[in-house]
Amino acid sequence: MGPEPAATWERRLERAGDLGPVHPTLLRHLALPLLRWLEDGLGCGTSQRRPVVALNGPVGAGKTSLGRALERLAALGGLRLVVASIDDLYLPAEQRRQVLAGNPFGVSRVPPGSHDLPLLLAALAAWRAGGPLRLPRFDKTLAGGEGERSGWRQQPADALVIEGWLMGCRALGPRALEASLQSGAGLDELTADEQRWLPFWDRHLADYGDLWDACDGLWLLRPQRWSLPRRWRFQAEARQRRNGGGWLTADKLDGVVRATLRSLPPALYQDPLLKQNPSLRLEGGVILDGRRRCRPLETQLSSLASASSAIG
């Protein structure tokens, strides 16, 4: 089976109708290429197992809305796609409190170590063995805003996308991390306490290697500037409050955002994703501007790979 012509994909967009608050450029430059990549692989019989895609994007980038659009567009082509968040795999609240006790962000979720990796890997193995996909759900409004598991999601699936801010990020290891700490490159915005915790986060991140190895490709939602995720997340919380939702105080929300930018500083952990890794290949992605409009990642790879990231 050859690739479908571009006109077929445009017709699919037209048939889908309203896909929510997803910018059209994000649909054309990420959603459709990702689906084409999945469908071409499945149609050509090149995949020996049910495919899992790692979708990396910062807080506030619109991953949840994009996930709903992906599922709807996939269904129009007959593909049973499930998009799940790594957030749904958080450990129960008490376990997270123990793991993250005393952390400099004051959070009980978000950083490496928050997630139930054995549960997720077992679920993937059972699904790839032919069973339905069964994953927990997580409700961030429970436990006073700390969040807690709330039921299960079970359904048949041909392919799975797992989205999250740390998807694909690799541990540096003690020696490389120490060298980075000595140089200070990319760490200007971190407090002394946040820098002291970096070895702790790096050790926990090493546990995610088996999950990355279980994935078949990596796609990136890359912000134009690393100051944007904070703006996006606070804007989203304001919208939720106007609509009668929202549950985090300003200081707690700030802690959540800082945890994503400072437990794994982008210069050390996100920038390396721009380089090809044989165990988790970068297949595509986009660069998002302040209004979450995007351009294809491949046009920017060379300049981004040579530039250092800054948190600010």
C-alpha cells in the first residue's frame, strides 16, 4: 500500500469538522504527518508490533486538545488510535509524597519518579500480546489538587500515542551531570537548592529508559522560547477559572511549571532530543510560537541543535 495523496488528507480534515482549539498549522505540520507515519507503517506491514509513539511537549502546549484531534482524524481513516497522557500513570498520592518529599518545587507530582512505570510497561506488554489497552485515569482535581487515580480506561487500539513533557528525555548519568554542574551551562535560572536536586531527578529519569525503548518513534512540540510554557499554563488556568473550573493556587501552579523546567533543564535534557538517537528515533515535530502557531521542526533542527536553551 502506497502513501495516500495529500488531497486525501485534506478531505479528511474537512470531514472532521470542528477539532477544537488546535491551530490549523499544528494539524497540518504535526497531526497529519504523524498519522501518515503510523498508517504507512501499519499498511506496509513494516511494524512487527503495535506501535507506540512518544509525543514530547511542554505544559500548556495544547497536547490534550491535539490528542483528541488525533484520535478523531485517525478514526476517519479506520485507525483505532488511543492518545494517553503520561500524567495518567502517576503513582498513588501517598507514594508520590514519599518519593518527592522535600523537593524544591513543593509539588507532589510532575518530576521524574512520579510515575508508575511497571504498571505502564505491563499494560503495554499485555496490549501488544493481543489484549485490549487498559490504562488508569488520573483526576488532577482530587486530593486537594494533588490529584489521584480515578478509574480505568480500557478499549481496543491499533496504535498508541503517549504524550508528556518528559517523553524521550534521557538520564545523563553521574559523570556527565557533574560536568554540566561544574560548567553551569544552561543552569543560570536554577537556585542552588534546585541544582542540588538534579542528581536525584537524573537517577529517577534513568528508570524511564525501558519505556523509551518500548516506543517506536518520537515527535516533538518544541516552544520557540522556554518562557512560553509558563505563560500558556497560566492562561489555561485563567480560562478554566472563568468557566467555573481551576483548582490550583498561583503558587502551586508556579511550582508545577517550575518543576517541568528545572527538574530537567531544557539545555541538558530537551535539546538532546533534537539529535537522532538509534533507540528512539526522532520522526518529526514542530516549533510553536507564542500563539501556538507552528512551523515544521526539520527546517530548524540545525540552528536549534547548536543553540543553547534558556529558561526565562
